[in-house]
Amino acid sequence: MKFPSLEIGVQVNENLTDRYVDKRMSYDGPRAPRTPANDPFALFKQVFGSGTAGANNQRADMDKSVLDAVLGDFTRLSTKVSASDKQLLDQHATSIRAIEGQLATVVNCASVTTPTAPTGVDVSDPVATHKWAMLPANFTTVSDIQMNIMVQAVACGLTNIVTFMWANSETDMQFPWLNVLKGHHGMSHARDVDLIKVDSWYASQVNKLINTMKAIPDSGAAGTLLDNSLVMFTSCLSDGASHHSDNMPITLAGSNGGYFRQGKLIRYNSTFTADATKDQNTIGAPDLSNSDLLVSIMNSFESAAAKPLSTNFGDPRFCHGPLPSIKA
């Protein structure tokens, strides 16, 4: 795996001089945020290289056939083994060729889709591409390019973990492509009706991602890229006007290899009450939390044969183990 994870952003605020808890999704530790890549051209070069043959070209490595690399060994060995063993070697060679052929039908990793250069922008100049990527008028275009890079990186086996962040909370961006010319932060506190348009647009982008992954056969397992992945879509707040994060709506897509139930709407009850005299320290069982969901997600990636499944995550006051009714 070339990249343990990728952090991708679409015009995420890069100023961390004030508060940054709402401007990052991934952290290496306390006060150690991982910076999302806002510039799709810089991201593409980081992930796939220059796009031409030569140094610093990740695709050149992917072009090399596993079979071709060991073909000499096969040839030398075939003269020293029995006819039956030679047949086994030939079968092994054929199976590797079949895998390579399957990979070629998934995403042509030797010729990934390079982002189209915007008119008047020198894509070899990182200052120019970053400036272009951060212009509000280019928000939807940047989103499409970043999503395409993300899917190709996963399909080509360059990473298994990606965080994708559109802007950030407290941003007051507008949405002219939706004919919404009010700032998002102000709309949120006012519970503006046009938030439905905004939220629907974000949901449509996730739907686009789901359909794209669903259309790509997985090169390493049966089913599609979506079948063997998990897409989690949510926000940092359930109600921006009151800054509440309880009763958070979360969408999971893909079963991660059949681990999760699909096509279900599950509502978990909570003992939490909006009593101003109480705080989170009073929350107890049977209250369920996002930490319980994270346990379930970690379990979906773990092998029971290799080690015990995770049962806790974070503060034990808010974590009671995996969520019920979520596993297939």
C-alpha cells in the first residue's frame, strides 16, 4: 500500500491560527491535524506521479507485470522440475495473467484520468493551481476532480483509507450553482429553508461516489469496489443552529465485504435529555454513541481468526461496544 491514508479536501480552510478542531477530520494525535490536499493537481502528482514515463511516476511501477518480473525464474526452473510440477508452474502463471487482465478491466492504472488543465492555468505551477482550486467559483469542479482521483487511488490499490472533506464548519461560503447566495454559517444558525438545497447537493455528491464505486469491479475480490468498501457520510454537528452533535444522522454505504447490513434505516434511542443542569458526564447506558459505531467499523476490518474483535473505543463512559443490529 503506497499511502496508509489520503486526506482530501475541497476548499478546506487552511488557516489554523485560531481554532482548528472544525477544520480538520484526521489527526495523528492531540493538536496534530493531518492537512487535507485542496489542490487536485498537486494531489494527482503525489498519488500517480507526473503522468509521463520517468522518475517519480507511480504508474510506471504499476505498469510492471508481476509475471514478467519473475518470468526468468519460471524459465530456469521449468527445466529442472518434473512434468507435473511444470504444469503447476504454468497454471500459476496463467492465474497471474488472469488477475492482471481483471485489473485492467477495473481501472486502467497504467493510464489513469489526468485532471483537465483549466483555461489559462499553468498546471506545472503549484502556486497557480492552488489559487485556482481555492476560488469559490471552482468549488464544484474541484469536487469532481478530487472525487475522481480518490476513486482511482482506491481502485488501483494505492490506499485503503481516504477522508474527503467539503469546506469546513463555520465557513460562510455561498452556493451560486444552487442559486443560494447566502452564507452557510448564517443560514445554519437561522435554520434557513435553503439549507435543504445545500444538504441535498452534498448528498447528491455522495450518491455520485456510491454509483461510481458500484460500477467498478473489484480487482482483488468478488463484487464491486463498493461491495468491498465502506463509505461513511456525516457532519460534525447534527444541528448547526444549536451546535448539538447528539442524534447524528449517519449514512453507511457498502457492506465492507458483507459485514454490514444494507438497505436499513436504524434509529437508536438515547437516555440523553436536553436538561441544562446536566452534562455529558451524566450520560450512561443504554445511551449509544458514535464511539460504538467506530467499534463496529473497526470490527469490520478485523479478522476474528487473527485477533479478538475490538470492544471499546475512547472514553468508556461513552462506549459500550459495537452497535446492535448493524452487522449482517
